[in-house]
Amino acid sequence: MNPTRYAQWGPLALACALAVLMAVRIAHFAAAPDATLIGVIPDDAFYYMQMARHWADQGKWTFDGQAPATGFHLFYGYGLGLLYRMFGDLDWRAMFLVVSSCAAFVIALSAWLLGRTAMRCWGPFGAALVVAPLFSSACLTQATAMMESWLVLLMAALLIAQLAEPHAPKWSTMALLLGTGMAGSLARSDFGMLPGGLMLAGVVF
């Protein structure tokens, strides 16, 4: 295998293979009966959709239409709310297709970013090793879970790609890192544990 050609196309090939697997999973469940499809969507996803419907209709976050509700991650919640505002009260199956398609694309993009970063740091074997966990059932499930995990994965991949840059940090780099960290915290409130853990590892090692 030509190392230069693999360095150029390897991460993209891995990302495309992952996208195909997720597309097959999405198509399988999209064609399945309601009882089967509901079985792969966690209860929290319907909690998100209910609150997003009310936000799109009433302009406030509530589950029952009256009492204020909390306990959700802002990036995904507002994303769902915007979908309802743009396209009306989408059927939950239609929302499944929209969200799952976005999730599959974003997870594949994250795989490409991680693969490219690992390729630069550790070569072809490192790239394959880093991307391999994304082919696990735990990750493939995220494409159809209708939760915020795919947004968190993208922010983590962006953060790691920026930190792995070999150049000395500039103000623009620092601003980009800060923006990624803030977006990651909006995607999931405990996102700060990742940069905190990376900083601790850097101090120790």
C-alpha cells in the first residue's frame, strides 16, 4: 500500500465506510414497523421532541405546555425547535429521518477529522486504530438514537484536531479553541471534562 496515497484517502475511505453502515441501519429501521423503530429510540428523545414542539409553538421550554422544563442540552434542543419552526409539527418518523441523516453525516465527518489527525500524528495504523471505535455497535447506535451525542462527537473531534496542530498557538487558534469549547458545552453540559482531562494528561506526561 502506498503510504502517501493512504494518508490522502485513508481517513476519507474510513469515514465513507462508516457512513454506509449508518445509512443501512437508518434505512432498516425507517422501513420497520412503529413498534420496532420506537424500540431503538430512547425515551429522552421523545422528551426533547415534546419540549421542542412547545418552544416552536409557544416560545418557551415546557413539557406539558404549562410548567417550565429544564434538563436538556441546549444545542440539540434548539436545533430540534428550529426544525419544528421551519417545517411545522413534523411526524416523529419524519423527524427520525431528518435527525438520523444529520447524525450519520456528522459522525462520518468526525471520523474523517479524527482519522486525519491521527494519520498526521501516528501514521496509517494510528488512524485505523483511532477510528475503529466508531465502527462499534455503541457508536452506530448513535445514528438512530435521536440524541445529542453526534454533536458532542463532532465538537470533540474538532477540539482534538486543533490541539494536535504542530504550529505554535496564535490568537486566532486560541479563539477557535475557545469557540469550540463553548459549542461543546452547549452540545453537552459536561463537555468541559474532555479539555480538562487533556490538560491534566499534558501536565502529567
